[in-house]
Amino acid sequence: MRTRSTTRRPVLERLVLPELQDLEADELRAQDTYDAVRVSGRDLSGRDLTGATFTECELLGVTAHETVLRHARLIESRIDRLNAPVLNATRSTWRDVELTGSRIGALDIDDTEIRSTRVVGSKLDWLNLRASTLEDVLFEDCVIEELDLTGATAARVAFVNCRAGSVSLAHARLADVDLRGLEMGAIGNLEGMKGATLDAQQVTALAPAFASHLGIQMEG
């Protein structure tokens, strides 16, 4: 007897930080390494932090408009109440990260490695994940106006009580990507949905789009 397969959920552990030392914004530099520090209520707008590494760190209530985090590494760190109209973190690494209660306009994290990461209670106008790798990632209570997964590789990714105005999936490679908790508007490149999980209501709503994609004519 064939066993029904079940979508695997993200594997996430609770983030526990050690005692942290407060750090001023003007102490942050590109290419530097920071361990067990907290930056709270500071304005990092326009700063170049390319290649910086943050391990077991916390960023609280930080403004980061046009801050550059290209090739940065965020490891076992928490970001809460981030305000960033434009944030460039292309080719960065996120591992065991919590991003909560944040408001981000354009988050450019294409060609990025994102593992064991939780994004909660945040609003993002544009989330650029082109060519990125996602593994064990959870989005919960988030609004994403434009979600771009073009060319992304994603495994064990789930959405809970989330909404996306548009989703782009061209050339995406998905495995155990649970979209049942994601209310979706426009969807580009339906062939990229292979490996995703939908509920019956979503499949029904997408039936005309699937039919058009497959060249099926629907007549009443």
C-alpha cells in the first residue's frame, strides 16, 4: 500500500542569545566581525557594512535606509523593528536569524544563502530572492507586496497567515514549500510551482490559470 507523502516543515530551533554588549552605530565597519553585541535605536542609513559578520548579535529599532550589507554574514542573530526603505544585502548569508516586527520597502537579498531563519510580523514591499538558496525558513504573519523567487532553490519553506500581492517563480526549484498559509495575488510562471503544497481552495482558485498555462480550453 502506497503511503501518502507529507510536506516537511521547516526545522527551526529557538534562538537564545548570550549576554550582549551595547555597541554604537559609528563603531560598525565594513569587513569587521562582531560577536555578542547589541545595536539599539540607531540610524545606520547610508553606511557601508559590506562583508561584516554578526554572530549572536541583536539589532533593535534600527533604521537602515540604503545601508549596504553585501556579502555580510548574519549568524544566530535577532533583528527586531528594523525600518529600512531600501536595504541591499545581496550575496549575504543568513543562518539561524530572526527578523521580527520590521518594515522594509525593498529588501534586495538575491543570490543569498538563508537557512534556519524565521521572519515574523513584518511588512515588505519587495522581497528579492532571485537565485537565492532557502532551507528551513518560516514566514509568519507577514505582508509581502512583491515576492520574487526567480531562479531560487527552496526546501522546507512555509508561510503561515501571510499575504503576497504577486509571486514570481520563473525557474524556481522547490521542495516541501508549503504555500497553504500564503494568500497570493498574481502568480508568474506557474511551472515554477512544482514542489509546492497548496490547499484545495487555492487549487480551485488557480484552476483557470493552470488551464491557460496547459492550453486547456474551459467551457461551461
